[in-house]
Amino acid sequence: MQSLAELIRKQKVVPLHSHPDVGVMKELVTACYEAGIRCFEFTNRIAEADQVFYELKKYCKSNLYDLKLGVGTIKNTTDAETFHSIGADFLISPIISTELIDFTKSRNILWIPGCSTASEVGQAENAGIDLVKIYPANLLGGPAFIKAMKDIFSTMQFLPTGGIKADKAEIATWLNSGAIAVGLGSQLFGKAPLDINQLSKTIRTLVE
């Protein structure tokens, strides 16, 4: 079975999005899946996110059987426990903390912490974590920041997220600097209403 990092590396982009209408989420996650995505991040940024995710997870389990559906914007152990208990395949945070390190380790949860400094990447490495989210990537120096971190932390795998355009050339710059993939949110999904056909075309172009 492929590891989470291998799935992410293969698809090159990790879509991240949430919507209060579970019908909309089912439609766009299905579009992503049909375009080649096998790892999707549902962001914990809306009211009743747990209820929407629960219904979405049930749908994916029945219809998109090999999709890894995770939850992002996990900032504390309460949220980590909530989403883990209702079926999140992995968790992603914009932060790293001792509490979340201990919690996810004790429950053997796949967790990608968020880092924005060398000290935080070092904290992750010393905790035995080998994949971190770099956030907000566009404000930390861009691809040059990833290259600098890779020089110091040669075995760490980086997933930059935040302000990265859904553009093949720009994504290639990040990958060539040492990232295994990039996280794409608003730059990929744009503003409502979503154009599902265009979304599918864009993703196909990016993962090819």
C-alpha cells in the first residue's frame, strides 16, 4: 500500500476546500477524483464542519473507495479527536505543538503539522515526523525558502501551501526547489459558484 507521502508526491497537488453544502462537496470531490486526485483535504473552517465531513466521508467510502480524505486546519487536540473519530484518513495543521505531537502519536494518527521556521521543522524532525506543511508558503520567501530548508533538513518532505497559483510552471518551480507537492485552495477553486468542468480540466493539466 502506498504511503500518504507517496500518494501526495504522485499527484503533485493536494486540493483543499470546504463548503457548508455537502452536495457541493460531493460534486467537487468527485470531480477531483475523476481528474486523478487520490488525496483531498477538507478544511475545518466552516460552521458544523464535523457534520459535513461525516456525510462526505460516508459518500467517499461508498463511491470513491481509494480516496484518502483528510481534514485540515486542525489547531488543537479537541478537533483532532473529533475528526479522527468520524473517519478522517489523516489530519493537517497550520501549526505544530507538543500537544498535537503527543496526541497523534498516542493514537497512531497520520498527521502533517504546519511549520514556518527552521525551529519548527526541527521540532517535527526530532519528533520523528518526515512530512510537514509549509504555511503560508507565499509569504515565507517562496520556493527559495523550501530550497533553504531542504539544504538543512535533507530527509524532510515539504508540502508548501498558501498563495500558490494553480499554474503548471509555478508548481514546477516549487517542486524543483524540493517540495514533494503543493497544497491548492482558493487559487484552485476560485470564488462561488464553482465551475466543476473547469476545475476538472485544471486538475488534469496539473497532475499530468
